[in-house]
Amino acid sequence: MPPHRPVEISPTSYLPVTAVASITHRITGVALFAGTAYLLWILDAALRSEAGFAQAGALLATPVGKLALWAVLAALAYHFVAGIKHLLFDFHVGHSLAGARVAAWLTLAAAAAAGLGLALWLW
């Protein structure tokens, strides 16, 4: 019997990358629903008065405010990229198992790049 060797455990060892991309698409949809309330609250405060505008600006200047804004924008970026992937699938572009895997990796990579770009822009 061969010796037992350590096994590398990664999220894709349990779930295929297509499942990870699909689950992430659903999670970002829920995050966008909640994030819309946050953005509307900030918009309401900013449009209410000059003091509210200053308060909204001060909130968005804090690390927590920037993190929350980044989370909403990163969720939007992922959801947008995944939506384009699904739109291409509707036109039968990459409509195979191998194509779906490549599209899932490209979606994850593009969203990660967008998230990094948004972080650099906000901070």
C-alpha cells in the first residue's frame, strides 16, 4: 500500500470552477440587492442638504465607508462580467463543458482584476 501523502485542498477540489462561478454570481446578486440600499441611503443623505452632503462625503472617506463602497462596486463588476458570460452562452458562444470552464476562469480573473482596479481607485 502506498504511503499517504498530503492532499492539497482548494475550493475547486470540492466544486468545479463552473459551480464556483455560478454560486459567486448568485452571491453578488444578493450583495447588490443589499448594497443598493446602502447606496440609496448615501444618495439620500447627500441630496438632503449641504450638511448631509458633507456627512456622506465624510462617511465615504472613512476606511469602513470605502470598504462598503468597494464591496458593492466589486459585486457589480463580477455580476456584470458574469452576465456578459451568460449572454454569450445564450448565443451559443463557448457552449460546451470546456468552453464553460474557460469562461468561468476568465470571469473570475476579469472580476478579480476589476476588484483590484477599484481598490486602487478608491484608496
